[in-house]
Amino acid sequence: MTVLSLRAALGQRARRWSPTTRGLLWTSAAGLLFSMLNALMRALTLHLDPFQSQFLRYFFGLLVLLPLVWHQGLAAFRPRHVGDQFVRGAVHTLGLCLWFTALPRIPLADMTAIGFTGPIFIMIGAYLFFREPMRWERWLATLAGFAGVLIVVGPRLSGQGGGYHLLMLLSAPVFAGSFLLTKAMTRYENASVILVWQSISVSLLSLPLALWHWQWLTAWQWAGFAFCGLLGSAGHYCLTRSFQAADISATQSAKFLDLVWSALMGWLLFADVPSQTTLLGGTLISAATLWLARRESRGARADEG
């Protein structure tokens, strides 16, 4: 079987999946990419000012997208409402300022645990602003995934650096607002336009603070930020596609798979053996996500029938 025929077969099979299943798969892929990005960004931010790191992350994300813009032409990336793009960029920039300030100053496990409060804010916002149906399956899957997160990170929470923990916690509802704005924009903008203008707006809004704290980078740091730009752009593309595919509240349980990705990368790259709590929590997270996908898929087929 050739690559083209395999791709066609996979595409035909994917079209039979329910919208929620496709959304969960896109969200899971985004989580894997963001887990890799966060690990690399933390290593870089330990040696650089967080605002400079924030700017470089999105500036290189924009550079990665320039060949796509050149190939398709500038007209293909002209937004319908440029003001909406900058409003969303401003909200996301505020969340990034909080997140990058706290990133190098709290343990990675604490950061991950606090970040998983985001889906709760997103689900509440999706219900309040989009009137998305909050069926009991979605609440149960999200709560089960959150319980899995607590099982994994609970024993390792240090309880130190309370001020920076608060900054990280404050970033969660701000990012939730950014993602809800993205969901709203998917009704009249495609994923590529949103992705490109996010990189433009965040880069421009982050530049003044970056220049104020600028310091020279080594060759390895330049290379690291270039790779971060690739990972970040790919992750946000997957996330935007998930918003297009399904209700935003239906995909939030898959966010808890991020801990599974982190444990797997630690084992493969650094020979870190997952603890019993990691295995137990990861199993619960995976089970909740797969169960929701099956429930939503059966519901979609029943509606079509």
C-alpha cells in the first residue's frame, strides 16, 4: 500500500468518526506537542528573562509559519475582523506574562497540577457564553480526569513559592478566556488565519517587555527557541482544529492526557521510571477519555439514525 492510498484510507475512516472523537484526537495531539514545548521552555527560561522568552517563543512561531503564508498568499490570511484577533492576542499575552513569570520559579509538577484547572474554567465559560450542552458524561469524564491528575501530582506538591503558585493559578482562567475567544472565532475564521494572527499579535504585544529585559543568546538557545516555535505553532493548530471539530467542553477531558505524555517522554528520553501513582492516575485519565469518546460516538450514530 502506497503512502497516498494509506492516507486516503485513513481519511475515509476518520470521516466516519463522530465530531467529538475527532476533537479529542486533535486535543490529544496538541497536548503531546505542548508537553514537549513546556519542558523545553522551562529549560530555556531558567537562564533568560521570562518576557524575552515569551517574545522569542511566539516570534519564532511566526517565522515557522512564513513559508505557509508565502505559499498560499497574503490574501488567504486576511482576517475578517482584525480587531478580534488583537483582542484575543491581548488576552493570551496577559496569560503568558503570568505563566512565564511563574514558570522558572515553581516545580514542574506544581505547574502541571495548577494548569489542569483550565478545563474547569473552559467548561464553565462554554456553558455561560456558548450555551453548550453540559451532559453528565462530560462532567463525569472531566472530574475523573482531574482526580487522575491529583493522584499523579498530589504526593509531589511542594507547597513552596506561594506567590508564584498564585500567578500560575491566575493564568488558568485567562488562558480559558483566550481559548473561548478562539472557539468563537472558528465560526468565521479558519484555523490557519487564527494561528498566524495569534503569532503576530502576541509577538507585537510582547516585544516592549522583551526589549526592556533583553540579553544575548547562545547558538543553542537560538536553536531551542526555533524548535519551540515549531512545536508551539503545531500545537495551536491542533488545538484550533479541535475547536472546529467539536464542542469545546466535550474535548476537555483529553487535556488530562498531558501528564501521560510527560511521563512517557521522561521514561523514553531520561530513563525516569513512572511511579505507581503516575501509572494509576494515567490509567484513570486514559479510561475517562476513551469512555467519553465511545459515549459521544454512540450518541452521534443514534442521532443520525
